Amino acid sequence: LKEEAERKRLEEERIRLEEEAERKRLEEERIRLEEEAERKRLEEERIRLDEEAERKRLEEERIRLEEEAERKRLEEERIRLEEEAERKRLEEERIRLEEEAERKRLEEEAERKRLEEERIRLEEEAERKRLEEERIRLEEEAERKILEEERIRL
């Protein structure tokens, strides 16, 4: 009876130890599965964060490239406008110089004409004066001849 009780106790102890070992194994399996699930969740979170960081980096790169392209376009536009303004300024300067040269040429031509007209006027005046003096001389000479003939006749 004592042996039977001891066997029974040992059997119960064995069953209890097996159950405890099974609980421990199940607890370890639960912990392992939880840890594996946590590792998987963390890996998925890392991948999500990496993908989000990559999307953000790509978006920032896209924005940087767009801004760089816009800066380049604006710089090219500024240069084009400056060149256009310089061409316009040079064209206006060329026109101003041409107009000034034409005005000067016309003034010089007008001055040459005025001087030519003055020369002609002075020559004509000198010719009139010479002719007037010649007329007076001839009249005086004719008067002298008349007086001389009158004197001879008398």
C-alpha cells in the first residue's frame, strides 16, 4: 500500500512536472512567438519608415530639382532680358548718334548754303557797286567829253 501510494505520488509528481514542463514550454513558445511577432512588427515598421524616408528624400530631391530648374529658368530669363535691354539701349544709342550726325550734317549744309548765299550776295553787291562806279565814271567821262567838245566847239 505504501509502495502503491509512493508510485501514485511519483506518478502525480511526474504528471505535475510534465504539466509544468508543458506550461513552461508553452510559455516559452508564447514568448518566442510574441518576440518573433514583435521582431516582424519592428522590421515592418523599419521598412515602412525606410520607405517613408526614401519617399521624403525623393520628394525633397524632386523639389530641389524643380527649384534648381526654376532658378536656372529665371537666371536665363534675367540674362535674356538684360541682353534685350542692352540691345535696345545700343539701338537707341545708334539711332541717337545717327540723328545727331544727320542734324549736324544738315546744320553744316545749311551753314554752307548760308555762307554760299552770303558770298554770292557780297559778290553781287560788289558787282553792283563796281557797275555803279563804272556807270558814274562813264557818265563823268561822257560829261567831260561833252564839256570838252562844247569847249572845242566854242
